[in-house]
Amino acid sequence: MAYKQKDYKYNDKLTKDENVLLNRLYHYKLTHMTKELERQFLNPNSELENFHTRIAALINYEWDMRREKKINTLKKDATLKYENADFDEALYEPDRMLDTHLIELLQKLDWVDEHKNLLITGSTGAGKTHIANALCVTALSQLRSVKYIRANRLLQESENARKDGTAFEYTNQMADYDLLVIDDFGLMDLDIERCRDLFEILETRDSRKSTMIVSQLPVINWWDLFGVNTYADACLSRITGNAYRLECNGRDMRKST
């Protein structure tokens, strides 16, 4: 049985013809445009506006509401640590010792379009995760799909998927995000199974999607994290071989007053 959409709620303050128009828009699932047109019908001053202004208001309202809904859906799936992270004036404080010009270039997200990676390293509390999340918020505002996840959580989810027979599906899910952010890289155990899981995720994204790695450890020390040299070479070549780098070694933001 085909689904029959309910009629738009009849408004007795409007004429029959006006209600018919609202109902037709509603049936075409232009719900936000319907509400805006109803608002115009109910506003006695609307006719002071010209046709172009009024039709633009209808279209733009529908566009904006759908875009906002899409962003909210993407944001929920992104599981950011700081959903409202942004690049405020604190970015330019001298004692943070940040390459602000580089950060401004990264905000353009050309590197995501180019499927390049980004490695953010530096001392504890220097704001690495906040910057990573602010870049994620920028990506979400451009309707890009994002996933933020801590390294341990990623590997635990991979292990669970492997054990219940859904490893292929999980790997493909991680491969589909425009930007995958792996935080706290280095604070995880890597046995041979987890090395393999990590490799599979990185391999499916290599040269296809962008991956951001956030770590307290310098890149030169990452090789020592792997218990298997072969996987160390394979994983790191896919992470570092096509990546930009941002160092965060300024003051501890957690100690700020």
C-alpha cells in the first residue's frame, strides 16, 4: 500500500485558493517553503515586496532549512569532542607558537579535495584536539562527511567488528568519510591483529580520502608503536607519504586562567 501524505493543516484565516497552494507545495515535500508561503499570506504587508523578493524568500528558506538539517545530521555522525570548536583570536596569541598562516590555509580544505592527509603533533594541552575539531566543523559546514574518533576506540570497534563478522562493512564505513580524524594516536596497543585492522582502514582511504592524525608523539617515533615492522612500514607510508604537518608546542591551554 502506497504511503499517502496527510494534507497540510487547513488555515481558516486564508482563502480556499491559498490553502490549495499550500497543500500542493506540502505534497511535493517542500515543507519549509510551505511554511514561508503561509507566513507571507498571513502578513498583510507582504505585497509591498516585489515578486522576485518574495519568491527568493521561499526558495532560500527551503534551501537553508534543508542545509541546516543535513549539517546537523552530519554533525551527529561526526561525534566531535568539541562540537562548537572554532578559530578565535586565541589562535594568534604569541605564546601558543602556532603557524597561523598554515592554519588559515588548512581552513580552506583544499587538502581534503586533494585527498591529502594532515598530521597534528605537539605537547599535551597545546590545543591539538581543538584545532582538529575546528577543522572538522569547517568541513561539516561545507557538507562534507566527517568522523572524529580516538585511536583506541577505532581499534576496539574494528576488533569487535572482526569478531562478529562485520569487519568488511566497518572498514568500508570508515573509508566513506571525506575526513577521518584519529586522535590520541600513540596511546593504543598494537598487536598483530590491531595492526592489520588499522592497515585495512588506512589502505581503503589511501589516495581516496583525507585522514587526520593527532598525536602527542613526534612523527619520527610512530614507527616504534608497531609490534610488526612490516605493518609499521605499510601503515606509516599511507599516513605520512602524502601529508601536511602542523606542530603545536606552545603553552598548555588547560592551565590558562
